[in-house]
Amino acid sequence: MPKYIFKAKTPTGKEVSDVIEASSQAEVIEKLRNLKYFIIEVKQQKEGFFKNIVSKIPFLKKKIKSSEITLFSRQLATLVSSGIQLVQGLSILEEQFESPAFRKIIRAIRSDIEAGVSISEAIGRHPDVFSELYVGMIHAGEVGGILDQVLDRLATYLESSEALKSKIKSAMMYPIIVTIVAIGAAIIMLTVVVPRFAALFAEMGAKLPAPTLMLVNISNFLKKWIWLFILIGVAAVIIFRRIYKMNYKFALKVDSMLLNLPIFGDVIRKTVIARVTRTLGTLLHAGVPILQALETVAKTAGNKLVEKTILEAREAIREGERVAEPFKKSDVFPPMVIQMIAVGEETGALDSMLAKIADFYDREVADAVEGLAGLIEPLIIVFLAVVVGGMVVAMYLPMFEITSKISG
């Protein structure tokens, strides 16, 4: 969104200047007029060419951490529940956060609210920071007059999600590091060590045994074509992602395959169930209607097959079916989950039952990932022993032959 620099006078006559994000200059003027400001100047802020290019590259953008959004939600909930006005609370938080990027977003939200925009709409103008779930819950809290409770619930939801991600990362960190080291060692051996040994054997006129000759041929091939393979790999990833985004049927098949993968599929399925149930439970607890909640959950499911299942269930519920019934027709959710949803619906405590399901599957995912990491580690060690060890042996075979000739 473009940025505009403005100079204006407040109703008390104080001259102020600031930078504001808006879709157009007219929007800036409208905001300032709503604040009863006397406008002196409004002009678009120009960014340098390099900065403009960098801002368009996703992985170079300054990302707002999830922990910052969690802290923002928790602190704003405390301020609102203490009776502090929303604008004043945002001003306090703007001063407290160290991240310039997040402070700028808080300032933009505050400016929008001061201009008469609702908090849900103001937050919704930053979709790269606040998810659709977040905006939907804020809107529900705003309408129901329970904004402080909703913000507190959002903070708890974000903390639970981050805790699960942290467990997965910590469990997989060692296998990932060992895998990178193993691949790196193999590449260095093939592109640096093997060519030097090959040159040495050529000088000595040694006859290379079959394993060594095969290794030298692989090394020569890799040295010649390694960049082509890297380019093909990068291009394949880009093309795959583009097709996945543009072709719904293709994406549906891919996501269906992911859920049914041996070993990994079970972990993916449990992760999706944990996310879906926690999101739905959080939305229902905030007072979001079931149909609207299911629509939001479908968009944040992270799997096209699960999204399709939820949207089909939503249509069935809209036509009068009970919540648990449509989910029985799909193979996505296990019978235990469906039964617990049915019990929650019967007792009128669906939101708390969904939270219990989410907690159960969070633990299941953490245990499954830990078990998976324990399974992968020995496989990587075997890979290191066989591949790297095999390379070392193959390179020393000619040395044994040369030594035996010299001694003979």
C-alpha cells in the first residue's frame, strides 16, 4: 500500500506531520478531515529503486513475528478490560514495541480508528500480518461487546499454535542438520576431493578399479552439470507451486496424496485436525456463527481436501443437518473426532469439546514427530556410513594397488 507524508494542523492549532498508509491521496485527505485537521500538504512518499524491488521479494520482506502479534493481543486485551479507550491503548502499545515495522502497523490501525473506521476493518487492511481468522474474531468481539475477551482468546490460540510449531521444529532440528551435513559432505567429496585424487592417480598412471572409476565419472558429471541441476530443481519448485495455486484439481490430488503418505501422512493429518478443531473452537467461543466460522476454518485449513470437506459440511449444516453428520461421509476425520463433536453438540459445549480435541491432537503430533525424528536419525547415520564411507573406500582402492606394486 502506498505511503503518504502529510502536514496539517490539529483543531487546537498544533502543527503535525506524519507518514500514513492509504490506497490513494483522497483517502488520506478524508481521514484527516474526519479528524477535523486543517490540511497543509499531502504528498506520496517516494521509495528508492532498490528498496522498492526488495519490498516485492517475499523472503526479504520484514515479517512480523507471531510472538509480537500474541503479545499485542494480550496487552491490548488487558488495556481494554481496564477501561482504557481503544485509541489510547493502541498509542501506549505503539510506544512499547521495539519493531519499527510493527509500530508502523499499530500507528496505521490507530489512525484508521481515529478516522472512524472499525477496529476489525482497520486490522483487516493488513492481511499480510493479521489472518482472516484474527479479523473475523475481532469483528465478532466488536459486535458482541467482548473485544477484551476475544483478544485474550486470540493470544491463547496463537500461543498454542506456536507451541506446537516449536515442538515440531525442535524435534526435527537434529535430523535436518545431520541431513544437510551429509549432503554437504557428499557434494564436497564429489566436487573437490575426488577430482584431486583422480588427478593424482592419472599422474601415477594407476589403473582405476571399477568402484573408483564409477565415482570419478559421477564426480566429472556433477562438476560439469551441477548448476544445471540446481536451476532445474529451482524451476521445478516454482512451476509446481504455480500449478498448485492455479489448478484446483491438481492441488486437491496433491493434498489428498499428502494425507495418505506412509508414515508422514499420519503426522500431516493429525496436524491438520489439531489446527482445524482449535480454529473452529476459538471462533465459536468468540460468538462467531457456525456457518461463518466453518467458512473461515476452511480457508485456513492448509489442505485442499480438508477445505473441500469443511465447505461441503457447511452446506449440509446450512440445509439443516447436525454439525457432526456431514463429517461422517468423509475419510478425513477419524470416528473419535466425529463422536466427540456429536457429544459437544448434544451438550451445548461444542467449543470446549473442540478445544479438547485440539489439545489431544497437539500431543499426538508432538509424539508422532518425536517418533519420526527417532526413526530418521539412524537412517541418516546409515546413509553417512554407506555413501561417504563408500566414497572414501573407493578412492583408497587404487592406493592399495599402487602400494602392493611398490612392495612387490
